[in-house]
Amino acid sequence: MFNIFSKKNKEKHTFKNETRPYQSEFVSDQTLSNDLHKNISIIKESFADTADLVCKTINWNEKNGFLLYLETLVDNELIENHIIKPIKQAQGQPIIEVITALDVKESMKLSEIVKALTSGFCAFLLPKSTKVTLIKVSKQHNRPPEEPFNEQVIRGAHIGFIEDLNTNINIIRNQVQNPKLKVEYITLGKTVSTKVAIMYFDDLANKELITKVKERIQSISADFIQIPGYIQEYIEDRTYSPFPQTLNTERPDRLIANLMDGRVGIMMNGTPTCLIAPSTLISFFQSPDDYNGRVMIGSFYRFIRVFSFFVTIGLPALYIAVVSFHYESVPVELLFAIKSSLEPIPVPPLLEAIFMAVTLELIREATIRLPNPVAQTIGVVGGLVIGNAVVDANLVSNMMIIVIAITAISSFIMPSTEMSTTIRLLSFPLMLAAALFGLIGIVIGFLIIVIHLCKLESFGSPYFAPFGPLRWKELKDTIIRFPTWMLNSRPKDAQAVYRTTQAENPREWDEKNE
């Protein structure tokens, strides 16, 4: 009966015990032969005899040619109009001159043919020929460009990127009719290929910056790159930093503004999100609305965003420090109100804050995953029910509910969703420091954050610029913004070749410059 303890597990596994990567078993780079049926068999075998690979016979010059394509990727109307009809009407001419499609090429390599078929091409094979004619007849399913939900503005362009790379580049080129706007393509992914576009102004962007961006992207070696977040983690300087080192956007006007500063845009097929490098901390506080309205209004809302950054990080920690260590600094009237609110609460303020902050994150995550009508109900009803219930059960004080509510609203003011999440996460260690050391813990926590920001770089540019290092002239577009006619130089962190953006006095008609 004890044999079961001495027997080795003899179960056979079906996986391969190999260390080589999966992409090494992809399509070989062999050349096709003169045997037509052998070539067709090789192509079918490369696709694992998939059911959507169609092999259609077409008569050409009294020879039976074969047209291969993936029916799920091609447009049947394009095949009929640009391939089948021209072949039937024009016998005797070279096949490449007969086909009326725009993208027609020839290849002899199996890897090129398979890659073309997966990109929406047709392959036309003829007997006793090693060359295969490839014709692009891909089917497009693109949604119309709409304003992104996470970057809405009151005034300005209401258009955003979509999942098609060519359409996104078309939007940029229609708005920037400049021949120096350069696009370079890089293909990533050994198993599943993804097309990535690097966009910049050739005579404006720094050559070292362009080289650095291209080297980091080209060095990526992975089976597949599905979303820009993958690229972001591969190319950023500090992966474990809570602060994002590339700016994400789905707005063409925001990308164009950064390109005009000398930065580089990184776009990929299949996603509307664009990465911008290099980026600084202050760029995550800027919004197109700041420049579409009056100077005073734009400056006011910019200041509100910067203020909300400190409120989100420091308000819960400040409340914990005050009620735990520094209650003597609170006015007497307010102190009695806080004391009456805390008396029935059996848990320390730190646990109150963490409980409410985590509950808020749960509600937020639930509203994102659920359909819109249900999400709105969950957000409103869930917040009211949980808020009233925890107060009635004496688990959380009324003051803590107010503090966490103000903190949540402040975090949602940020134009960047990624930065909004970052500052909410940073509030947790500050709350712990406040519970242990009071205001001294908060000061130490802020100093650690500032030191980290001063050390952080984005593609060679200081992340905390223009505050660290301090550049007085570039403070015109930071916490508040000056009038556009006073912003006559590009930020140094963009590493642009030309710093000047306009004449010294663009308002020549105004002698007083008011």
C-alpha cells in the first residue's frame, strides 16, 4: 500500500522540453521550386491546412494557375474586379501587367509569400514557375475617427486616432502639410508581426534622439507586441518607476504639438494610442483646453491640476498625521467636530483611509468593466450605499469619507489616466509614513519623491524639467501658462535642433506688448 510513495510520476507530458524560443519554428526561408502542386502543398502546410485558406483555379494562357488567399482577410469584390476580370479579358500579356491592383509584386521566398498572405495579399501561382505574383486585396474594417473618451475637450478638434495605422498617419499628414514630416516603419514580433511607425520632423528632431528611439525599438525581441504598453516597458529608462516616462495620447492635435517641439511619436497598427518621447512630468498636466481658451482661464485650470496632484497624494496622509500626532494644530471648533466623529470608530485612521481608498478603487474598476448604463448605477448607488453603511456601522468616520471623496475627485482631474493612477498609488506609502511618523513622515515621503523625479530621465532628458534642473525661461508654460506670443522658444528637454518658434516680437502692431 506504500508503493504510491515510492513510484515516480510516469505521466507523460505533451509539451516540448526545449529552451529555444517558439519563433524558431516559424516559416522557413526556402525558395519555391518549379513543381506547382508541391509549392501549393508547402504553402498549405505552412498555414497548418487552415480552413479559410482558399485555393482557386484560374485559366491563364491555356494553363491552370492557382490563386491562394485567406478568405477572412481579403475583399472578394477587389479580387473579382482587379484580378479575375483582367485575367479573363487580357490573355497573352505578362501577368504582372494585366492585374490592375495598386500593390503588385513578385517573390520566390516562402517566408515572404506567407507573410503577404497574412497581410491580405493573394498569391497567384503558375506551372513551371518559381515566381509567385502577390496582389494586395485586403479588406478594411475601420471605424470613423471619433473624439477619444478619455481625452475630451470643450473647445478644439473633436477627432481622435483609430485602430488603423494608415488612417492615423493620414490624419496627421492632412493637418501637417510639411514634406519634412518623416515616417519610418519597423516590424516587431517574431511570431505575430506588428507594424510600428516612428514619426518626427526630419529637420527639427535631434538625430541622437531619433537614433536612440530606433535602437531601443529595434532591439525588442519577442514573439508578439500587442499593445503600446509592451513597447513602453521595453524602451523606457526605469521600468519600476511609478511615473510614466512616455506620454500616451489618442489626440492628433496633441501629437502634432509635441512633434513641433521636436519630439518623436511612436504609433502601431491595431491601437489608437500613440507614445510620445521624451516626456516630462509637467507634460502630463497639460491639456489642449489650456490653449483653446483665454490665458487667465487656461492658467487657472492648469494651477488647479497641479494643486490636485498634491491634494491627491498628501491630503489623506495629512489628515492621518493631524488626528494621530498634531491635533494641537487644529482650531478648537474643528477639533471638537473631528473628535466627535472619531469617538465611535474602533479602528485607527490609517485603516480607515486604506479601507475607503481600496473600496473606491474597487468601485472605479467595476464601473470600467461593466456596460455604461449598469456602470453609472453601480457608481452612484454603490458609493452612496457603502458610504452610508460604513458610517452607520461606525467603521469609518464622516471626516474620512470627506477626505477620501476630495482625494478621488482631485485624482480624476488629471488629463492623463496613467498619471492619475500613479498619484493615487503614491498616496498609500505617504499614508503609512504619516501614521508612523506624523508630519515628519510626510516631509520625508515628499523628499523621496522629489529626489526620484530629479534622478529620472526620459531618453536622456531630465524628467523633472524645468524644475530640476531649474530653467527660469521655461517656467512660462508649467504651473501657469503665459500668452502664446510670449512662448517663443521650444523646451530644452525636447532636444529640438531649432529652439526658436517665432519672432522676438510677434505682435509688432502692439508697441506696449500688452
